[in-house]
Amino acid sequence: MIKVAFEYADVNGVAGRFNNERKSAGKDWLKSFCKRNKLSVRNPEQFSVARAMAFNEVQGTRFYNNLKSCCLEKTFAAHRKFNMDETVISTVPQ
């Protein structure tokens, strides 16, 4: 994460107290950045075996075909597209 922060700042010409030798931002800088922007760094959780088996090649192809047809049918502007995760969405039927 600290290397990504350095690369982002370098490309965009953002001045900061970065370690140019190691090409990384400091941990203090990253903490302050996350606090200012209300971000948190999380460790990913492991997939369950059942979930990994459920998303196979057939399901993946079906998903992307559906996504493609939806994008062709509905022309949403780029600022109207969102990337979401399933943190709040239950995958278990009630």
C-alpha cells in the first residue's frame, strides 16, 4: 500500500515526505492519509470452499455475458457506474 501511495504521488506530482530510495511512503503518512480520507486498510477474508466452487467458468461466462448485454442496452455515463462488494448483501436466502 505504501508503494502504491508513492507511485500515485509521483505520477501526479504530489509533494510529500517519501522515501525516494525505497520508493515508498512512510507508515505515518499512510495512517494520516487514511484518517483524513476516512479509509481503512483491511485484510481480505478467505473464500469458503462452497463459494469458490459455485463461481466456476460457466457462472463467470454467464455473469460477463449478462453484464455486456446490460451495458449495451443501457448506456450509463461513466460517473453513474459503481463498484460494490457484498459486505451488506446477504447471499443466503431468507
